Amino acid sequence: MQVRKQNPNRWYLVMVFCILVSFGVFLVGPRIGYAAEDAHAFALMIGLWAPTLAILGVRAELMQKKE
């Protein structure tokens, strides 16, 4: 039985969501009143989580194949 944390598809979906939110913050942040530098820095911080989530997805796939 597969535990939720070990589901690779979930990690990949969260990664894609993270990238989309990052683009949204990058584009919309300055338009809704935030300073452009602050919005871009925040978008970068969100976007930097994407590779970490991808690595967790790969790890989950490898653990799944090991079983």
C-alpha cells in the first residue's frame, strides 16, 4: 500500500503548482501594490522550492521501484 508521502505524482503536482504560483507572484505582485523588487524576490523564493520538490518526487519513484 502506498503512503501519501511516497506518491511521486503528488510531489510533481506540488512542484508545478509552486512554479505557477511563482509566475503569478512575479507578474501580479507589482500590479497589486507590492514593490517590484519585493514581489520578484518573493517569487524567486517560491520558485526555488521546485527543484527540491522534484527531487522528492524522484526519491518517491525510486522507493516505489525498490518495493
